[in-house]
Amino acid sequence: MGAALLCVRPGRGISSGVPLTTNRLAREKSPYLLQHQHNPVDWFPWGEEAFARARSENKPIFVSIGYSTCHWCHVMERESFESAAAAAYLNEHFVSIKVDREERPDVDKIYMTFVQSTTGGGGWPLNCFLLPDLKPFYGGTYFPPEAKHGRPSFLDLLKHIQKLWATRRNDVAASASQLHTKLEEMTAQTASGGLTLTQEILKRAAGQLKEFYDPRNGGFGGAPKFPQPSQPALLLRCSARFRDEEATRMVLHTCERMAAGGIHDQLGGGFARYSVDAEWLVPHFEKMLYDNAQLANLYLDALLVSGDARHADTARDILNYILRDMTHAEGGFYSAEDADSEGKEGKFYCWTRAELSQLLTVEEFNVAVRYFGVTEQGNFLDHSDPDPLPNQNVLSVVEPKLDAADGTLLKSAKDKMLAARAKRVRPHLDDKVLASWNGLMLGAMARASAVLGEESYRAAAERNLAFLQGKLWDAKTGTLYHRWRDGERDTVQLVDAYAFLLAGVIELYEATLAPGHLDFAIALADGMLARFYDREAGGFWQSAGSADLILRVKEDYDGAEPSGNSVATLALLKLAAITDRADFKKAAEATLRLFAERMRDFPQAVPYLLLALDFSLEEPKRVVIAGDPAQLDTRALLQAVHGVYQPGKVVLGNAGAVEPFAKTLPARDGAMVYLCTGTACQPPTRETAKVREMLLGN
């Protein structure tokens, strides 16, 4: 179902007449699984207990995959998994498993690939039927309680699957075996033998992205419109490489329109996951950590390219929202906030004209209504709700140009509106802490601290890293776990966790020059290579491999989140330049070769990997800052270095595990900046204006 790709979550609650049962999911930590703990379905979590039950009773497995802020997941729960009849049939004839795709993207990837290949579409909820050996034989997304739109009812589907299992089990097993072979072929990757990686691949990629540009509203493609920050980030890289001012204008326009749109929370900061329209006006209101981390970096890029302080304001808006509403008391970053509260999508965020007239003075009201485009009829109606709230306005910037007096009134109005909104029932918070998504936000916080010169962001990044090291890192074994929640970590090993955190720690090192951060980055890189790297073909397996996975997959799609392969490749290239570790560079280059044809033929699918290709094409510039990182003069130089858009550089100190040549470069009566390529350096300086001049000239 196409709509299932665009998941939001309605208000939760047990349907009337359904007994309040408790199943195995009550023992889990995943917020998504806990939402299903009272279903009458005899759910199992993904694991050997369920698999053993299916084998011993010779039953097919029904696996349902989703996440805690997914609209259609919860529609199907309300309609089917809380239905006594559907639950009774599932319990009698199937072994039923619930999976949180955010905790187990490796499981989700396998069965999503199967559903996409057999039906031509995908999304969540993802519902698959498996043999007891975990091979899939049928799957889809949302199934309604009654047959409609060419879809069978869920209960009729269950009965059909059960009849096949009872009467044609051998045929079902043979079909599953054939489908599994095709899945293996689809997910296998081999390196291109003859394709040379050149900047022509980047030029081709930029040209294709520009063809999808929306000149009216910004962004790339039509409705529904996702930010996908790695695409505009790639255009900025290509703009710098090819002196393509048109590409820069496209990105800056996109940033301006997104920041003005309803997808951007105009009062509380942060961005929703996507907009349902092409204008960035009406979002599905859930906010995801991974989106906001990437968007913060994009707006920092936009600031450096344009010098426009509005982009700095937007970046701060994002980060301040995360620190206020999405941060654990000890420093971890939470995963997501839901779209709904009190059973209504957007109720926390939307306003009626009548509400504002009661809250604000006449003068404030007039300015706010004009600025935000508030109307009597509103601009948002939830068509999926049988009893939608009337006259709702999503706030967007309709009339941005205000004089000084009106600007003062607008600030007063926004302060009152934010204070009033804070008294509303907040949306559900998915409070699990994922190493992968935390790595993205850690990097954004660290980079913002250096670009904007704001100590609070550096402190937040340091606290976050300490949290992750304390909760998810086993220093004795060099093992990074993926999820922590409510005092407990999981046992899952994912390349995304290592790669995303590695990238974030490198950003923190470059922003602080603290040798301990570089040591940790090296430990993460070594652990990632040991567990996930394919030394024969190149590339990184998504997971370490275990009996509960029927395939090992190398994820190569940079969608809403970049892939582990893409992030690992760029991070290893940067770490190799900082440390002179040849094995890091070799693994990154082999991964680029593995996906060479993918980059050439489908660049829109791998924009983050193309960032790594861009970085790899020349010897990176090394900015060596010799001096005590704790001293104010060193920090001033760090801010000057990070205040220039120069994506082909790395920043390092002259102490710790840095490459040998950097250690020979001395401080001279205070911190000094050296800009080096190989063993050749420009004359050192401690003047911030000269630093900027040096970097802009290279």
C-alpha cells in the first residue's frame, strides 16, 4: 500500500470490548513492542523461542514489522491485532512475531526486499509469512479488516494461507526455496572490473538531481516531499567542485522554503519527517532524530556557503529542540516524537484562529495571523480521521518581512503561543537511545559547536559520547551495542551503529582535537572492520551474521537515513587522512569500487556514498592546529577553520594518534595553523583572517 510508506501514528488506546491481556511483549524494552503488549495476539519477540515453537509445532510464522510512530501499523493493530477473532485465528494456526524495525533494521531489510520484489511496493506495517526456517513465502504491507481496493481482508488472508499450509505444504516450501534463491541473487554484489571512478560520475549525479528540482517550492521531486538531506548536500559538493552556482541556488532555495514551511516547527524547532504536499506546508507531524541531525548539518553547510545568518538560526532551532525535548538526563538522544496526541494527528502543533484571538493581544494577533497565514477555515484537515478537528492551521511563514515594531510583537506572540502549547498533551516520545542515530546527532552537535562557536553544543556532544560509551560500549571486547532503554542494552551488532557513531566521533575530534576522541574513533573503526567488512569483495555487511538471519546484506540505499556502507566509507577516508592508517583507506576504496556501477547508474539512490567518492578523488587537505586544544586561541582558530566550506579537508592536532608528519609541526608562542597536502605545508599562521584566506584559496 503506497500510503503505508508514509507512516504516522494515530492516538493509541485499547478498543472497547477487548480484554486487557498481557503477552510476552510486556517483557521487552522497545516502545513499539510494548504498544502491543495488551493485544490478544500471542506475540513473540524476534528470537529463538518463537523459531523453536514454529519448528516443534510445524506452523508457519507470521512476522509483523513496524515502529512506534507508524500510522498504518497502528491502524492495523486497532482493526486486526486487537480483534478477538483475528487474534484467535493467529494464535491457533501461526506463530506470531513482532519486530521493531528501528531496533532491527537487518531483519526489516531482508523481508522488505522480499515484499518489494514480489509485490512491487513496500512500507510499514510490513507483514510476512515465513516457513519455520524463516524463509518467506508471502508478504505485503497493510491488510484491511474487510476486503476492499483489491485487497483481501486480513482474516480471509490468514484462512487462505492456512489452507495452503494444510493442503499444499510441499509446494509452499518449494516456492519459498526458489524465492530465497532469487533473494540471494538480488542482494549479492560484485565489484565492477573496469569502471574507473572519476568526477564524471559526480557530474552525472548532479545533473540528474537538478532535473528533479522544484523551482517553485524547492526540494527535489513532488508530493509527498522528503528532505533527504544527503541529496542537497551532494549538490553543494558538486557545486564547489564544478563551480556550479545554479546548484548552490537550488540548495539554498530549498533550505529557505523548508525552513519557512509547516514541516518546520515554527514555535518549538525541529523538522517533521516529510510533508504530504509539494509546498512543505502540511507535514505528517512525527519528528525523527535522524532527520534533524542531517538537517542541522545541511543548514550549517548552507550558512557557510551563503553567509546568511537565517541558516544558522535554523540549525540552532533544530539543536535547541533536541536538547530541550529529545535528550535523556544523562545525555543520550531519544529516537522520535509521534504525530498525534489525544487521538488526533497534529493536535499538539495546530491552531485555530479563535484560539489565537483569545491568547494574544489584538496587536500580537494581527501580526501573528499575517505572518503565519492563519485563516478561519484552516489549512489542515485529517482525512484519515472519521471525526477530524475543524479549522486547524499548520503554522508556516507566509509574510516574512516585518518591520521592527511588528517583529517585537511577533516575538511576544510566539513566546505566548509556545508557553500555551507546552500545557497541551504532548505526543508520544519514543525514548529508546540508538547508537546509530545518536552518532548522527553527536556529529551535528559537535560540528555546530565549532562552526557557530557555541560551547553548549560541544558540552552536549561530550555528554552524549560519555553516555554512549557508558551504556552501549564494551571497552574490554571493543563491542558497540545498538539500543539502550530503561537501564538495559540489547545484544545486536549492526554496522550502522559503528559507522554512524564513528562519523560523529570524528566530527567531535575535529571540533575539539581531544586525543581521547581520536583513540575511540580508531577503536570503533577497528571493531567495524573486524565484524562487518568483507575482505574479499569489499563493502560492509549490515549485521555481524547470526542464525536468525537468512541472508547477509550489504545495504546501499541512502534514503531518509544514509546507509552504513556510505557513512563507513566517508568516515574511514577521513580517519585515514588523520591517522595515516592505510588499512582504513584500502577498505574505503574497495567499498567505492564495489558500488561503482550503483553510483554511476542510480546516483539518486546513493548521494551520501557520492560524498565519499568526492572526498576520495584528491589528496585531502590537512589542517593541522598545533597548540593546546583547551586554550582560547586554539578554539578561536578551530572556529575559523570550521567556518569555511571546504569539504575536502580534515582537521587534526599534533598530538595523540595523528599521522606522523603532523607531530613534527610545532606551536610557536601559542597555537598555529598549518595547511598541508602530503608533506608540503603553507606558511603557518595564527591569524583567523589568514586561515580563512588559506582555506578559500584551496
